[in-house]
Amino acid sequence: MPTEPLLAAQAARRLGIPTKELLRLVYERKIHFVMIDGVAHIPEDAIDEYQSEAS
């Protein structure tokens, strides 16, 4: 069952980075995101994928 995508601040906490850094990743399209009501949200699998690529 898919989970709700996370807000930028929640995803940044999961990644252990500042929200500003996560928003830069979104802007540069280095992490997958979805737009919901005009706000970028980060799917759980995108966090896992980014962590595996970063290590």
C-alpha cells in the first residue's frame, strides 16, 4: 500500500539535511518529487533511492 508523499521538511529530517538543501535538490531535479496543490512532496521511495545513490 503506497504511503502519502512527505512534505519537504519531513523528507529533509529523514535524510538528515536542512530543508533548504532538500529544496535545492528538488529545484535541480536531483530527487524525485510530486506536486500536490502546488507544493512539492517527496515520495518515500524517492528518499530511499536518493540515500542509496548518495552512499
